[in-house]
Amino acid sequence: MGTGGFGPRCLRIPAPALKMAARKAGKRLGAAQLRLGALGVGLALAWLGMAVRLYHVQVIQAPDLAEQGVEQRQIDRDLVPQRGNIFDRNGDPLAMTVEASSLYVNPQELTEPVYVAQQIGGLLGRDPNALLEQFNSDRQFVYLKRQVDTETAAEILAYGLPGIYSHPEPKRVYPTGTVSSHVIGFVNVDGVGAEGIEYEFNDLLKGVPGQVAFEQAPNGVPIPWAPSQSVPAVPGHDLITTIDLPIQYSAEDACKSTIAVTGGAACWIVVMEVETGRILAIAGAPVFDPAIRQGSDGSPFANFAVRGMYEPGSTQKLITFAAALEEGIVKPDTLIRGVSDVIELRPQACTRTDDEIFGCYEDFDNHETEDMTASDVFRRSSNVGTIMVAQLMPPDMMGQYLDAFAFGQPTGLDYPGEASGSINLDPSCEVCPLSAAIGYGVAVTSVQMASAYAAIGNDGVWIQPHIVTSAHGLTEDPQTFTPESHRVVSVETAATMRLLLSQVVEAGTGISAQIPGYQVGGKTGTANKLGDDGRYTEITMASFVGMAPIDDPKVVVAVVVDSPSFEYRTGGLAAAPAFAQVMEQALHRLGVTPDATSG
């Protein structure tokens, strides 16, 4: 080391300072090491926690989580079975199911709710304001319209609007429209039978639902390699009914024209095959449209022929005279003396509780009287003469024969809601059997009355009316339905009654029921309706029930006209022409050869 001014120099640090600096550096190193150790411990604990969590998730919770994952991916859907078809006796479809789609939206996904509500909703016949209100709610599922035809649904989906979806949903259709609707009924929007045959045989028609299970990705696309399983749906049974569509058309047309001509409030017609009890037609007007589930006059579904009860009036005399003939009380040529020439008595201020039957009617004491045979009394529909015949019968006899002809009880028709009718034969009421003899104090249905006349046509054997003959499924033999039967009068009495019925049409109150080429038998009925005050009014229920050909009846037709105008108030004027129209069509349809002796 030099001594000059330019030689190198050494910086001298005092020893105490060096010691202090060393101590500080040591402290900093210790703190860093401490922090590093703490970090290491923390990381170790974190990894340990993660390991514990992974072990808990992957080992302990694994089965439960796997099950939850499957549940989130798993989709279970019911497979709707094909509802069975309904056919007429000739194999023509009356009700069938077609493919359709139901459109729905998820309001949370809609980007143009106003457009969808106004344009799409309007196109489908929905109220745009009501739809928009539903879209603005918290709902995640709103139907645009159910059971839309597949073409319309495809057209709407092709717009590609977010939030609009569809799912298949079969639709019930009725190819014949209003024709046969009173028989077939209809299903509700869920495809469940709600009325008529659709309701009565719903368990057979509906089939058995199937089920499919599969897994899908979050975007809704099925996972093809995931396990899946399915149980196919079992289609419902097809029903074969007794309805003959051409006869049904004729009956409905006759009902409509009858209302137009007579001004009646309603018309009902029942056509029944004599030897089998098969119902070939049940028609009514106003008509009912099953597609909109509403009558042509805005009324709800009704089937008066099965459910409606009315006082029959003179058509009831069939039972009165059948009983008297069967019991030997009268014969066709038995003379009934002193019969008033007032043939069709009309109730005036009469109620069902009047003590004296003749007091219910307009005064006939001042009218001329004459002697009539029992045959004349029936042919001319004399109420007075019929009451005189009934007075010769024991008090309980009328009730016994009404019961035998299945009045006052359901016939057992395979149709829901059949009315039983009613019979007012209180033992304490001496005149009730006399009222019943002329069709008052007794309430019946059109089907009951048709069945009673069919028993006379069937040589005295009553047969349970029915509408369905068999049900055909894919997995079992066809089911068949056999009606019950029982004898009500002898073959001889039935033959005599048919002769009396033919005289009514040939030269009595039923001449409007005549059909060229065929001998017809039947009876008119004109019953005054009760008012709200319990008294009879001038308004009537006009009816005609008859059969043909009279020597070997094949068909019975019963016509009831509710409240015809006064000009057409009687059964001969209001109902007999409709009978002739329908009966002629039925005879031609069934291939019945015209009578050789008929004009």
C-alpha cells in the first residue's frame, strides 16, 4: 500500500457496527425462514384438507353423488297409449285418434314475448293479452295450444323463435261430426272419456300407458351411450257399436226438419232392432258438436232419449191393453158401453193429486156417448174408453205390467246416466192406476218406450237395449256383450197388439205414419206438460212409437217432439211424419222386402 495521494484505500468499519449488521441480517433471515415454514405448513394443511375432501367426495359420498348425477341426467316419460277407435256396425269410424302436437313456451327464454303473444297466439286462436300476462309471470311452462295438427306445429317451430317447444299429444277426432255425437259423446282435453260411449267404456278405450327412461345432456340432447329402458304402451280396445250410420244420418235429418216444421224446442228419435235389442240410431236436435263440446244452440251435452223423462200420454196405452188382453179382461171385440165421444181429453186445472180422475179433464158429461169395441177405443185413442178398460183391472195389475216392461227402472243400456223413469202408483191413490193407463203419472224415457214396443214386435219377449256389441284388443280375444231378456206377454197377445197397432195407422190417429209398400203399426201420444205451478199446461210432448213390417217386425222407431206449436200439438201431426221418414230409410237399409198386400 503506497503512501501517496493516489494509492488504494481501505474503508474501515468499526467492529461494533459489523456486529450490529450481522445481527440484523440474521433476524431478517430468521423471519423469512419462519414465513416460509408457515407457508409450507399452510400448503401442507391445504393439500391435506383437499385430500380429505377428495376422499370424502370420491369415496364416502361417491354412491350418493353418482345417484344424484343420474337423477339430473335421467328423464322418465310416460308413453301415451293409442286410444281405441269406435266404429258403427258396418266398420265406419265414429271416433278415432290422430297424431297432433301441443305447443308450449318457457317464458324465461322468450326474447320477443309480445310478438309471440300477438302473432303466434293470435294464429292459434289464443287471447294475446291473456298469454302476455302468463309470459310476464314467474312461470316456466305455458301452453300456447294443445293438440295442434302436426303441420301447423311444424310451421310455427320453423320460425326458430327461442323458448317455443312442442311435444306429441294425440287428438281425438269425430269423422261424422254432429252425427252420432249424442251416442258417442266426447273426451276432455286430456283424452279421457267425458260423455257418452267415450265415458262408459273409457277403461277399455284408454289402453295402458308405457314408459321410457333415458339420460340427456344439459342441452337436452339424449346421451346415446347411456343406459336406457322402455316399456311400450298398450293400445286401447276398438269398440264395435250397433249404430248404423246411414240410419243415424236419416234420424238426425228427420229431427232437424221436424223442429223446423213444428216449431218444437227439441226432437229425439230412437231406432231399435226388434229381435236383438240393438240400438241402430239415437238422434237429437238441436245437434251437438263433439269437436267444440257444445250444442248448436250453445247448450251443454244432453241425451234426452236416455236421460230425459216425460209423461208419454197415449203411447202408454200399449201396456194397458196388453195387460188387459193377456189377463183375459177384454178381447178386441169386447164392447165398452157409454164411451164419451170426447176422444183426446186434455188436462185443464188438474194436478197429480186430484181425487177423481175424470175431474182432471174438461167436462165431457154433456157430450154424446157411444158404445165402442176395445179395438175402437185403442184405434181412436179414447182416454175415456181406456180408463173404462183400466177400471176392469185389479188395482195392482197396472204396476205389475209396467214393471215387466221395465218401466220405473233403468233398462240396463250400456250408456252413462240412464234415467230410471218413475211410476206414481201409491196404494193410497185409487185413481193413480187409471192415470197411468192413459200415460199420466208415469214418466219414461224414449229408450224405455222403444224397448216396450220392441217386446210386442218380438212376440212378447223384452230384450235389453244395447249400443256396443264387442271390444277388440291386441292382446286378448274380443269381448262380447250379451243382452238380457224375459217374456212379458204371450205370443198370442203380442200378435193381437200388433193388429191393433196396424189399425191405428190404417184408419186411426196415426195415418201420417203410413209408408208406401209396407204395413206399419204404431201409436200416437199427446201429453200435456206440467207447468212450474204443478198444473198441466196447453204445451205438449208429442210422440209416435211404431214398428214395421207389422206381420214380422224388424225395427221400432220412437219419436218425441218437445213443445211443438199448437198447430202441431198432437203426436199424429208432429211425430208420425218423422217416424215414417226414418222407418222407410231403415227398412230399405236393412233390405226388408215390401209387403205383397200393401199399397
